[in-house]
Amino acid sequence: ACDDGEIVIKFSHVTNTDRHPKGIAATMLMERVNTEMDGTACMEVFPNSTLYNDDQVLEAMLQGDVQMAAPSLSKFEQFTKQFRIFDLPFMFKNIAAVDEFQNSETGQAMKASMTRRGLLGLEFWHNGMKQMSAKKPLISPADAKGMKFRVQNSDVLKAQMAAMGASPQPMAFSEVYGALQTGVVDGQENTWSNIYGQKFFEVQDGITETNHGIIDYMVVTSVDWWESLDADVRDQLATILNEVTTERNAVVGEVDDQARQAIVDAGSTIRELDEEQRQVWVDAMKPVWEEFVEDVGQENIDAAQAINAKH
Amino acid sequence: MSARYEPQTMLGRLVHEIEETVIALLLGAMTIITFINVVLRYVFNTGLIWGLEAVTFLFAWLVLFGISYAVKITANLGVDAVINLFSPPVRRMLALTAGAVCIVYAGLLMKGAWDYWANFANLPQTTGRWFPTGLQEMRMTNYRGWYEVVDIPLPEWLRWIEPLMNEGEEYEKIPRFIPYFILPFGIALLLFRFVQATWRIWTGQAQTLIVSHEAEEAIDEVAHMNRGD
Amino acid sequence: MEVAILFIMVIGLMLIGVPIAVSLGLSSILFLLVLSDTSLASIAQTLFQAMAGHYTLLAIPFFVLASTFMSTGGVARRIIRFSIAIVGHFPGGLAIAGVFACMMFAALSGSSPATVVAIGSIVIAGMRQVGYSKDFAAGVIANAGTLGILIPPSIVMVVYASATDVSVGRMFLAGVIPGLMAGTMLMLTIYGIAKVRNLPKGEWQGWGEVLESGFDAGWGLFLIVIILGGIYGGIFTPTEAAAVAAVYAFFIASFVYRDMGPLHRTDGQRNLTLLQKPIALVTAFFHRDTKNTLFEAGKLTVTLMFIIANALILKHVLTDEQIPQQIASAMLDAGFNWWVFLIIVNVILLIGGQFMEPSGLIVIVAPLVFPIAIELGIDPIHLGIIMVVNMEIGMITPPVGLNLFVTSGVAGMPMMRVVRASLPFLAVLFVFLILVTYIPAISTWLPTTFMGPEIIIN
Ligand code: NA
Ligand code: NA
């Protein structure tokens, strides 16, 4: 517990503390803040949605009841539609391209784009590239036709599933395993570490390595709270957060590889796509870009594509 | 055992009928929407994307609207084993204390419900930690009329709220102040009903705020079957 | 220390006659305002999100509704006739049939008091007619009625699943074997008593009656197939299953059994058929009986959810003050092993069950003990079933026991007499609790076989 006189920083997130990339990073941040800023500030981490889920936490933050959180990037669509760029399929080639985009001028500007709504982005945290899985082999998007796919609550992702001819089904994350197992839904999309952590591979025919999208997080705080801090406290906190971010983002590829390997070891099938097969997916999903170009901004798409070309 | 609530006046009967109908309609709508979504998904491979979120909001409406009604008909569960040990005058004092406790509860919740809802409706919260001491000075970040729900699209006939609540910008989904409105509304009714119930105890028209058990009425209906030894 | 004050305040308020929901809510609010920086607005948010943010809890209104249609729609009567046809001819036959009927109704209903009201009101009268003592009849039904929350579907299981993020489908499967086992133990006990005391037995009415009554009750019992088949057959999620069950129960009650709705006729006339009055297909939706059933179920949902929502406020306070972690580390530092821990859990729940409605109690206790249980390697599903069995026992032990109260009302006898009458069967349930606590396979075998080993996601 915190001592009297310390600034209490509540960090609420929705994953476990020791296996999920976000949970590990949050725990590391807490440990560093509590040793290096002892006497000044004190961080309490609330994992597993015990305090708030990703949707409630942003309301609570604006209200001043929680100071930090790291929701998935799709949650920020409501604040600025620009964030839809991170949900657009095949926008980024790999996590290195994502990283470079987020650190570019465009990406950095996005962190500050919500200040008029009361939120300030501090850092981006990676989870990884998304893969597709279903009860039947998925080689081309046409294979998904007529199937029911669980998606996160995001208009872009719903449009993406529709572009594949699949029926998007919003569903609570905790229900997904059971729904895939019994067949209430047929497929889903997720990162390697989520597919492994939630054991989705057990109840799917196999995983197709599409790398079609990303799941990333943004550490946010409320503008009011952030500005109420003394400049030196704020700087020290920002520095620690930045160092933790650099350290964790650098190893996220390893975490991904381990999860992927663990799925292979468990006897699940992983289907890789060759250039030609992948292009079929890219073409099928291009209409989704056009649907959301106005929200995202053509110049942002161009910036992302310029970075992509380098990777 | 408390007698079944009977409204006394014409207005009372009308309000009573409205309350019961709203509760029935909300539960009916929740059931039908969920059922239709199952059929759409299983038979037609499609679904109402907004169905799930709409049902969760209707659920919140059902409960937050219904709690004041439950107070009115004395349907809230409680423990009466101890109060029954006391003499009627002591019991009356305890019931009045319990009434005061409920009024404090609803009063604090009222402030919380207003504060939570107000910014979503571009209105000022109250200041003060325990009691409202004034109104918040609105800054740009306090105007949250733009904040939309996740799935439910804004129906066309509601477009007229855009200039009022969203600086003329278009809403894709319904703004949050609409579903959340049940909070200040439902809690205000709850506060009113607790004051009323306490007044009834004060004037001797009622003895208690609680029913001991959820099935009390159902029992009343069947108990005659097993009377006698 | 502060936690002790919090819980004392909750219990103190309850004892002076403050509604349970308000006792939980107000104590939590005062606690937060004094000890933390959290705002009153966050309490309002928690209250709203209790319904809007807990997808699993949505199953509660639907199961309550299905159960209400089943009770008013004449299902209980048909189930009892079927039970008597099957087991009525054994020694103690009508009592055994009462337990059997409770088991079947439990498979349709998510709550224990509902089971007692539906079955008890008919069976207790029937047992007395053929020569059982009223006490024996009441004791049997009060106990068998508790199966309502152990045999799926179960509102208490839904609440546990929601509080701990385990799968509702898994919890339901886990309840099947313990439910059948507890029912069988009760029936065997009655059989033993009947042999010793030479209790009346009915006559075997032949296979014809078994088939005919079975077919008649079959419309209602088919709901079991819909709920479990639908969930495990991939047609719907457990929450949706509850809604489908409610719609099905409405159709059966209005168009097949016709004990309510536009086709029902009072004063002994034959009910109408749909052919005679096809417009009923439309009017049934707006019929007074339908509205009243919806309203009754809505009212029960409101009172139940008001308690659960305030228990969630209390849970929010406990989380905010990081109390589960403190208790967990204190218990783990004390070096408890899993079986000592389970004794503690049993004792906490048995005491808590004296004051609290089961669902609210689960909301508060589950987050406190769940992390420790996981740390000690206890299967979360197993823990859930232990909790449910404890809730069952809490319902038939004084001073506060929902089933005791309901039975005393239904049987028209004083509560303490029901308590004495329940004792022999209560002893059976205690033995059962010990078995369930220390033989995890009773709870985990079925879900593991059908759904693979439990994954702990958090
Ligand atoms: Na049941
Ligand atoms: Na009890």
C-alpha cells in the first residue's frame, strides 16, 4: 500500500500480470516507480479487469478515479477516428513497421490528438501481429465465406470480416473459447500470444499466418492529472515509462515467437501464406481502406505505406 | 408479513400501472432482441450488431427503473430475525433509523449519479466530496456530449440533437448521455420512494422497509393449500 | 482492521432492518469516501455497469423469466404426475417422487425457492393425504428444493462465473453429477427411513401411465434439452440459452399446456385450441397473463440485481483498497494447504449464508478466495461447486434460510418446526458437502471430459 503524502497512481488493465506482454510491462513499470520514486509517488496496478474493463477505464480516467491505463488502440476510435488506421487490414507489414510509424512524427502527433477530449497518450506498447484461425483451413479469404467470426468491437474490424464474406460477431472475450469450442462462432483473429494464452488453437482447425493486422496498446493518462504534477515528477515518471516501453517493446518479438512455437509444439497446424496467396487477402480487403479513408486521412495512410516500403 | 400494495388514488393507480407495464416491456424487449439475434445468427448467418449492447442497456434500465418500484411495494429483501425480537415501539424506532439510512444512501447516490451523467450531457457536475457544494466550472474537457456508445447507431429521427449536443458534428452511434440518463432518473425516484416509505413508517401506515424473502407473494398464493395439521 | 469495520457495518445495518442491498451499498460508499480519493460518480458508474458491463449476469433475468412461465404454466403439476408414475410405488414413494420432481424442476429453474414453491405447494399436500406427517413432507421438500441451484441452470453459478470469469457452460456441466448425486443420496435416505418406519407406498400404475405422464411432462422437460443441447451443441451461448428458454416456456405455457394466456378458460371449461382461436398467436404476446408473468419476473430480477449491484460496489471497494491481495498473502504466509483453506472457505460461507442472499454473498466472497484457491492449485470449477453446495446448506439452516422460510410458508407451519424436520436430511447434505469438497473429480470429471481441462486465463 502507499504511504501518506505519496502521489497515488492507479494503473488499471485487463490482462494477467506475469505472462501477457501488457501485464508484464505494467508490473515492471510499477516496480520501477515504487523503488525509484519512493516517497514521491506510488503505483498500484489493478490487473484482470478487477477494477475496470477497457471501456469503463477511460470514463473513470476522465472522471479522475484512475490515472493510467493501456487500452487496445481500437478503444480510441471514439475519441479520434484517426486511430482506425491501426485496425485497417494489411496497413503494416510487420511490428517493426508499426514501431517506426508510431515513433514517426505522425504517430507522435496521434498521442496528443485527444487532449481536447481530456486524454493524453504517453507511449505505445506492442502486443503483435494478428493471425486468423477458423474451424476449417483458411488459405484464401473466400474460405471464410459464410463463417461467423468473433471480432473486437470496432467498425473497421466488422467491415474487414464483411469484406471476407464472413459474419462479424461481437462477443465478450471470456466467452470466446467456449463459443469456438461449441461452434457458436467459427473463427477469430488474434495475436500469437493471445491465441496461445487463451488456448484458442485447441479448438480451431489451425492458424493461418496472415499478419493482417495488429493489436497494440497506448498508455494513456488524463490531461488534468498529468498537468497537475510537478514538472520534475512528471519528467521522472515519463522517463521511467519510456525506458520500460523501449525495453519491453524490444523483446515483444521474442514473446511472439515463443507463443508461436508453443502452438506448434502443442500439435496445432500453422499455415504460412506465400506472396501470391497473401496478395489475394490484401486485394480482398482493400475496399475496407476506401471505406475509412476519410476518418483516417489519406496523408496518414501514405505515411504508413512509405514506412512499410522500407521493411 | 406485509400486505400487498394497493394504490389509493386515481393518479396512484395510473402510476402503478405505468410502472408495472414499463418493467414488463423492458424485460420483454430484452428477451425478444436476444432471441431474434440467436435466430438470425444460427439460421441466417447474420445478426443485429447492436443487439448485445442494446440488451445490456435495457437490463440497466430495467433494474434502475425498477428499484424505486420495489421500494414502493416493500419488495426489497432484508433480515427480520432480529427486529422481530423487539417490542413494537423499539421496532418502530429501528424502522425509522433504517429509513434514515436508506435516505442517506439514496442521497449520496443521487450526487454520484448526477456527477457521473452530467458531463456526458454537457452539464456541470456538483462540487464537494460528500455533499453538493456548488457547480463545477466547465472546461473544454468537461463537455463529453460527443462520447458515443460502442455499437448502437443513431436513428435518423434523433439527428436534431447533433447541433445541441455535439457542436453540429455528426453522431455515428447514440451518445452516452442517452442510456446513462436512467442513472439520475432512477436514483431520483429511489430517493423519493425512500422518503415516502419512511414517512409511511413515521405516520404508522407501514411497519418496515423490507420483505424477508423473495418468494413471499408466491407463498401467500399457495399457502392456503397446506393450512392446518 | 478497516475491513472488519466494513463488514460489521454491513451486518449491523442488515440486522436493524435496512434492506440488504442498501446495507452493502451504504457501507461501501462511506468506506470509499473516508479511505480513498475515489468519487461518488465512480459508485454510480459501478452501479450502472453491474448490469451494462456484466454480460454473463444477463442470464439472470432470462432464467427467472423461463422459471416464472414454467411455474404459472402448469409444468410443475405434470412433472409431479410423471415422478409419481416412475417412483411412487417404492416404500416412501411419494416422498421419493417429491425429490425426483424437485430434481426435474431444478433442471428447468435457476433458483431454489422457486423450486420449493412450484413443487412443494402440490407435493406437501399430496403427501399428507396419503398419510405422511406434515413435518416429514416439509423436511423432504425444503432439502430437495436446494437442488434448484446445484442442478443446472443455476443463477448462483451464473453469478460465480461472472465474478471469477470462468465459463458458465463449464459450471453448468460441473453441477450435473453433484446434483444427481445429492438427489440420489436424499432419495436413498428416504427409502431407508421408509423401510424402518414403514411409510406408505403408492401403487405401480403401469407403463401406460409412465408413458402418458412422461409425454405430457415432456413438453416442459424438453427445455432441459434446449438449454444443455443448445449450449453444448454450439447454437447459443449460455446467456442466449436462457433467453431461448424463456421464449420456449412462453410458447409451451400459452399454446400447449394453455394453463395461462388467451387459450386458457376458467371455471372448468375445456381450454381452446389454436385452431379454434388462431388470433391467439398474436394476442398471446399482449395478453394480461403474459404481461403479469413478465412483470413478476422483472420484479424478482430487480430485487435480486439490486443486491448483486450493491455487492459489486462492495467488491469495487475491496479491490480499490487491494484487500484480496492482503488477505491472500496473509493466508499464504500462514502456510495453509489446500484442504485447510477449503475448510476456511466452507466456514466463511456457512456463516455468511446466515445473513446474505446467495448471489450477493458469492459476489463478495468469490474475489476474496479465488486468487488464493488458484495459488493453491484448486480447480476454479471445483471451488465454484463447493460454493454452490455451501449456499444450498445456508438456505436450510436457521436463522436465515430462504428455503426454510419458503417451506414454512408453503407448508403453513412455523419455521422452527421446519428446521427440526429438515435436520436428518441436512445431515445428508453435510456429508455430501464433505464429499464434494475433498473429491474434486465429482465436480471436474464431466466438464473436463467434454470440454478439456480448465484453462486459467487470468
Ligand atoms: Na437449476
Ligand atoms: Na442459513
